[in-house]
Amino acid sequence: MDRQPRWMASVYAIVLLGLALPEMAHAYLDPGTGSYLLQILLASLFGALYAVKVFWVRIRACVDKILGRESASTESNEEGAGKSADG
């Protein structure tokens, strides 16, 4: 079988975009919609903050590596090793 020409893929994309993006939508947004959007926004914010909290050590090490500094965990390990050797 022959493949469809490339321009047909463009035509399909244009038609799908035309159907997916109507000019005017006659829709009703009740007050619950606003609170739902607020809930999504807050959940995303707190989820992102928690992810930063969990991965903070890795994030800081990566930033320190980019800036050319030694990370705090490396410095504390070296200090801890020096103290135990000194007695």
C-alpha cells in the first residue's frame, strides 16, 4: 500500500485543531468550578514544595556543582572524618 502524502497529515492536524478550538463556547461555570481550580492550584503548589523538600540535598548538590562550590554534605563529611582521626 502507498503511504499518504505528507500534506495529508497537515490537513488532518488543521481539521482536528479546528474542531478542538471552537470560536465561542456556551458553557456554564458554577461556583464549584472556581473552588475546584483553587484546589488544583494549591495541591500543585504544596506538591511542588514537598518535592523540593524531599529532593533538597540533590538539588543543592547539583546547584553547587554548577557553581563550582563544594556541597555542604561533602564539607561536613570531611570535617567529621578529621575529628574522628584527631581523637
